[in-house]
Amino acid sequence: MADAAAETIAAQLGADIRPEPFRPILRGLLITGGRPRYLRHELTGVGEVDAASPEPLWWPPAKIVGRHLAPFLAAFAGLEGPREPARSARAVEIEVELSASEFDQLGALPLETLESDGDTVGEAMSANPLVVAPEDTLGEVAEKMRDRDTGSATVVDYGSLIGILTSRDLLRAFAARAHPSDARAREWMTAKPITVPASISVEGAVTLMNEHGIHHLPVVDRNRLVGMLGYRQAVRRSRGRGVGLGF
């Protein structure tokens, strides 16, 4: 839709371009008893053919969700949408328009609040984290995690961090009957994981992990992976300095 709008605006401003109409594409991820299936259907019936594949048909291969999508599709199909949950009589509805930069900051603690005079993440992190490729199978990743005695693996593509796989992700995949020799790291990883620079404090990193309920924090420099901080090693480092973390 953004491409169609940009082409139309450019043409109206005199650019030598022929605007192409917006062609909506429906994408879905079907969770099966084995490997998930990626589904693609072009609603206009032109262009690329429909597809169903065990390999990702878009990138990053994450499930697309949104609270406005289901009601829209229901109304489009002539179905009654889900009822709105009951609201308190004292509730106040607030709708705020956010810019892209403001949206990116939602749920993130400002880095300046994570700084202190204590040990930094760079001093406490493991400088040699386990790195796997997007095409590595879950079986290969599990073997590497066992050999390294670690609970996480970073997924790196062309030098850039694109995801993280933890022992919890592997358990989730195997519970879904994903085959270790077929399922790929990119299918089950957490894309765009929360990261921190090496300059913030260990106490700040622990606060961040508590805030988001995670136990592995990749450390990056300009999206290049430089280390990994685990929750336990961060807590031990903080306790060693006699710092009360409040949990």
C-alpha cells in the first residue's frame, strides 16, 4: 500500500513513472502437527500465484497479528465481529497518534535510565556467544547449545543479528512436533530480539530483563553482535557488588 501511494504521489508531482494499483496479499502461518506452513494468496487474482510452503514466503518469518485485523476481515466477509469487552464506567478511552520513532520506543526503557557507576554489560558479558545461521536445523542448534552448555543461540545473517533461539523456543518447537532435522532456526527464532549496548550497567540490564521477562540479552554495536549477557551471570555480578536488585 505504501508503494502504491508513493508511486501515485510521485506521478502527480511529475515523475516519469506509471503508478501501479495496490494489490492486497493475504499471508498466514498455519501451525500443524509438524512444521508450520506458510500460506500466501493474492486477493486480486493477478501477479504471483498462490502458494503454501514449509519454507517462509516473507521475511522475517513471524506471524502477523493485529487487533484491528480480525474485525476488518469479519466485516469484509459479512460476519458479525467479536463483541467489545465490557468497560468500566470510570474508564476513559484514549487514542493517541504516534510517529514511527515514538512507536519504536514503546515498551523500551530509555538507555539513560539504565546507566550507573557500577559494572557495565561489556565487563560482564560473554564475548563469544553461540552464533548459528538461519538455515541451521533445530537439531544442529540443540547440539551446539549442548556442546557449549548454553541456553541460547543468536541467529546471524550476513553479519547482522536477526533473531535469538533459546532452550524455551526449542521446547516449544519440539512440543509442536517439529522435526529436528527439518525445522530451521529462522522458523522458530524470536525475530528482532531486545538488545543492549555494552556501555549500560549490569543493574540496568537486569532491570530490562525483568521488565520483558527474558533471560538472554544480546549485546550489539551498530547491530553487530559483540556478546551475550545471561540473567544468572548478571545477577551474580550484581550481588557480588552488594547491589540490591529488588526481586
